[in-house]
Amino acid sequence: MPQPIVALVGATASGKTGLSLDLAERLGGEVVNTDAMQVYRGMDVGTAKLPPDGRRGIPHHLLDLMEVTEPATVALFQRWAREAVADIRDRDATPVLVGGSALYTRAIVDRFEFPGTDESLRRELEAELDRVGAHALHERLRGVDPEAARSIVPDNGRRVVRALEVVALTGRPYSASLPRLEYADSLTVQVGVDIDRPTLDARIEQRVEDMFAGGLVEEVEALLRSGLADGRTAGHAIGYREVMGFLAGDRSLAEAIEQTKTATRRFARRQDSWFRKDPRIVWVAHDDPDRVERAVAAIEALAPR
């Protein structure tokens, strides 16, 4: 019988990384990254990427695969992740997916067929994005697909462009192309890390302070020399765009730190809202001393070991 697929989900700074290591050790597993920004080489401090000496000797997959100038897509990530999961299971190990990118996780574990793309249309929409800005395109999306507009923040120009492209190509709402709440493999368990908002906000504040103290500005300076400002995906990562604004003289360092905290808190709320809509997730409290046992029990209920 194949090993189950375990996906750890929850807000940034909730404690997913530590639990993923505990579960991988307990289950004889390997970790598969599902964070959209940790695929980039050199984006370490600002993504809280676990350094090799902190991985407890557990193999980690889908880290440091791309240069910051390369665009990451959900479709590409889905293919990489599913190949990694299949390889891990072929070796009779348990894949433990972990990361805060909800759409990436859903694309891996759920039935999700991607609509096609049209390079000419995409270039036209991206040119319009550069010309009028993300908020103007978001208003256009609101007119043709209100549901998609509600689910995409106005400043996420890349997702707005993709939604408009899908609507134009398929004649259907963008939401119709999103993954259904149906696992691609029935031997899948999602475990969510539950954490109260005041504790999470305090953790986010401390994490951002630690990132700036730990060399985030220097990391961004190095990545700018590698083309970060031209990266369609990497250049929009939280923390990195704020530091780029500081380095460009658009804001003070204190403002960049506070803006990073605000953006991270907002992102964490969106993550939590997305995951709470999925009734299949088994939630464990972040501070429950038995959280590993509770997670293992949920996994064994599906696939007894």
C-alpha cells in the first residue's frame, strides 16, 4: 500500500516548519516545500528558509530551484511537486508537504487542471498592467468576474493578469478553473496548525525583526545585482519589495520594517481565511504538547501503518 501524502498548512509563523520535521521523523518521511518563494536561490532570510544544518538530516525537495529572474507558475510547481511526491512514495517514504502558499498546496493535492495560456494575450495584459497599474486592471476584472476579484487582492497584478487571461480564453469565470475540494489521491491528509491571532501577530513581529537583524537588507542588495527587480514573481515577495523601496530611497528603514510587518499580518489573515474554508483539514493547536500524536492519529486513521 502506498504511503499517504501529508500536507501541513496554516498561516506564516504558526509553527508549520517544526511540526513538519517532527512528522517526517516520526513517519519516515521527506519534506516537500510548497512555499512559492523558497524555490528561489538566494531568497533565504526573507522567506525563513530552513538552513541545511537545521533540517535534522531529513531530505528536503523543491528548494533553490530557480533564479530570481525566472517566473514561477502554479502549473510548473504542480508538475515538480507531483514528481517529487511520486518519487518519495516509490521509495516507500512519506511525503510531508509544508508551506504557506495555499494555491500551490491545493494544486498539488487536489484535482486541478490548468487552462491554457496565450503568450500574445499575456504580453498585452502585462503591458496594460505596466501602463495603468494593478488596481485599474483589478477594477476591470471586477466587471467581468466579481467572484475572482473578491478572491484576489488588488495589488497582486500577476494574479489579476492571469485571471483576465483565463476569462478571455475560456469564456468562463476564473474561479471555474480553480481546484475542486477533491483530492487527486485519496490517501491524502491535511493537517492545519491552529494559532490565535494575538500570538500569531506577536510571532510575525518578532520574525520580521529577526529577518532585518539577520541580514535581509544585505540579501536584497545581493539579489538586486542578480536581477531581482526584474523578477515577475520574486520581486513582489513580501519583505523584498519593501527593502527595495528602502534601497531606492522611497522609505526609511523603519518604514520598510513596519510595512513588512503589516503586509505579513495581512497575508497571514488571507492564508487563514483560505484554509478555514476547507472542511477536510484536521486542526491541531500550535501549543498542544500532543500535536504530533494528534496529527499522526489523523494520518493513521486514513492509512494505518
